[in-house]
Amino acid sequence: MKKRKVMALALSCLMVLSVAACGKDGNPANSNQVPGSTGTDAGTGSSSQEVSQAEEESTEVTDITLWTYPIGNWGDSATVDGLIASFNAVHPEIRVTVEYLDYTNGDDQVNTAIEGKQAPDIVLEGPERLVANWGAKGLMVDLGDLWTDEAKAAIYDSVENACQSNEGVFYEYPLCMTAHTMAVNRDVFEAAGALQYLDEANGTWTTENFIKAVQAVYDNGQANVGAVYCNGQGGDQGTRALVNNLYGGTFTNPEHTEYTANSEENIKALQLLLDMDGINYDASIVGGDEINMFCNGTLAMAFCWNVSQEKNNLDKIGFDVLPMAFPSNGDPKLCGGIWGFGIFNNGDEAKIAAAKTFIDFMANDPTQAVESVKASNYWPVKDLGNIYEGDELMTEYAKFVPYMGDYYQVVGGWAEARTAWWNMLQQIGAGTEVKTAVEEFVTAANQAAAK
């Protein structure tokens, strides 16, 4: 079964950070004059240069735009230039212009482009934007023709489900995936005698041992052990996973039609975090700030973490990072990241066809797909073999992929729910009763989902 293949892949996919730069010239080759020739085609009176120019002019070039969020090195122009060079070596008839987005202003840039009827042809991002947002608004192209029977058989079930709407329309073709984790400062935990509460080999711990470990670190003089950051939505997958895992709560129903964060389990978890020494609801920071505070030693743990965070901050970290699954009394259920391509429907069939050609090459070409995934610093959404062999860091993180839980980020009203979530955390930190704040969140989220 494909779900079992996820386990096998995750345990075998040991990452090697690689930059996909093929360096092939994607421009049509100019005709070279044979030494000793006159440069004129016999019987035509036309020079080889003129013939070459005529052939080039007769080749119709389709221009498309790719806007990419910073998915690993897909946010790096040198890497992406190499990927496009590989594409143009095979498809010189398609010219790709790239715009690089970030998670601070990227959504505003895309929305402004949509309003101005200048939306990009291709966007590289996840289902919460491609499917639940722009797709749900009827702005995206149905990619069902890329989802052949062969593709459906190869791509993992959880990924396939996330890439389509509740009506079964595919608005995303996936490339890569990961499971988001948390991390602890191993040096600080060791000094506090807190490592006894962690299963280092498997990267897991129970809720009870999480409580004991945080208390030990706090008692050892680390006042700020962890922060429930809530100044905005940045990194909110960490706070959601923390709350849901502590006592086995859920964020939505299995059908992804209703928000269920007001369960007794989640209320208990939010109250626990509020009452714990060393854990603070911090309305002044978002996930990126928390990462910086963890890397500089201000915090002893980070809830907004994954393998890319460690790779990106190696030069800033002066301690041993220990990645961990979120504490749970059963198997942890980690929030996953799925990234792939979507196409905005700009009404130009030639551009749409060219965009599909680009996606098919990047995600399905046997050689290129490996390089495309490596550029993301994540794992493939189908079995591409052991493409990350030999990297110790990725060996350490590979064990978390089997813990990837339900990809619920495609539920309706997702954008509004994310805002309501951090507003709820702020309210709790400011003194609002937990149950009251959670009920207000669920009401607002479900109202948005019903629209």
C-alpha cells in the first residue's frame, strides 16, 4: 500500500543538500559555418546565417512567468537559473521569467497581481494557497490531466488528497514534502539533567516527560524555555501541532469541513501551556523571531522548526540541536508541508500548455525530478530512490516523516482561521479564559468555512 511506502521512503531518504545547476545553454544553437564553405546554401542563394535566422524566427517562443515562494533553494536565483537551464535544454521554445516571493509580502504581491489581471502563470507553493485559497476562488487551472493513473499510483495518498478540492478538482501538482518538528538546545537540556525525559534515538517524548523536562530546565536557571509566539500567523504550524499533540486533540474533522479545536483535549493543552513555568504566550514575536531567539540561546526550545531551519542557521548556532517530535501520549502527528505547482488561469491556452510542460518536466522527468526535489531541501512525494544518501543531518530528520499527520490546511476559510488562531493565543496570554477564547476562535473559523 502507498501509505506503507511513505514509511519505507522516509526511513531510506537521507538527505544531501544539493544545488541543481545543470549549466546547459537553453538558447537555440546558431548555425556554424563549415570550414572552407562559402556560407551559402547551394541552389538557394541564401547564406547559412540567413537560414538560421529564418528558422529561429519560425520557432514560436511562449513566455511564461514562475513566482516561487522560498521553498528551500527554490528561493535562490542561482539554483533556479540552473533548473531552468535544464528545462530549456529540452524545451527552448518556452521562456521562463522568475519572481521570488517571501512569506512576509508574497501573498500581497500575488493578490495585487490578481486584482490587476497580471497573475503569474505558475506559482510554487502549498495546498493552503493553491487549493484552499486561489483554487477555491476559481482562479486556478484544473490540473487533472497531469494526474494520470500513473501519477496517482506513484504519489502518496495523503499528498494526493491535499492537492485537490473537496469537489475533486486538482489545483496543485506536488513536488516535495516534509514533516515540521520542534527542537531543543541539547546542551541546555543536558546541563539541567532533562535529557532523561527524552527518547533521543526516536526523537519522541510523552506529555508528562515534556512537562518534567521544561520544569528541570526552568529550575536550572533558564527562565524562557519556550514561547507560544502569536504576533501573527508566521510559523503557526508549530503552535497548532504543539496544542493538538499534547492531549490528542484535532484541528478539523477528517472531512476538512469543520474546525474542531474547541475539544476538551485542546482546551486542556492550552491551559497547561499557560500554567507552565518557562512557557510564555508571547504576543511580540512570530515564528521567525522564535527561531532567531532559539538559535542565539534566548530560548531553550523552538516550536517552529524543520530541517531547513537547521541548515539555514548553521552559522548562527553554537550548541547541539536536537530535533524532536511534539510531545504526545501516543504516536505524534506532525504538521506536514507539501509544496508543488499551480497554474493561474489567465485565459491564454498557449501559456497554460507551456506551464504544464514546465511542471511535468520538473516533477516527472526521471532525472530532473531528483534535482528539483533536492533543490527544495525536502523529500519527494513519491519514491525516487535513495536520493539523499550520506547526509548525517538529513538522516536525523528522516525519521520524522512517518509521523506526518492529516494535512488539514485545505479546509474552507483557512486564511481567516489562521488569523483567528493567533488572535486567540493573544487573548489567552492577556488573561481571557481559555474555553471562552477557544470557542470564539472556532465560531469565527467555522463561519469563514461556511462562506
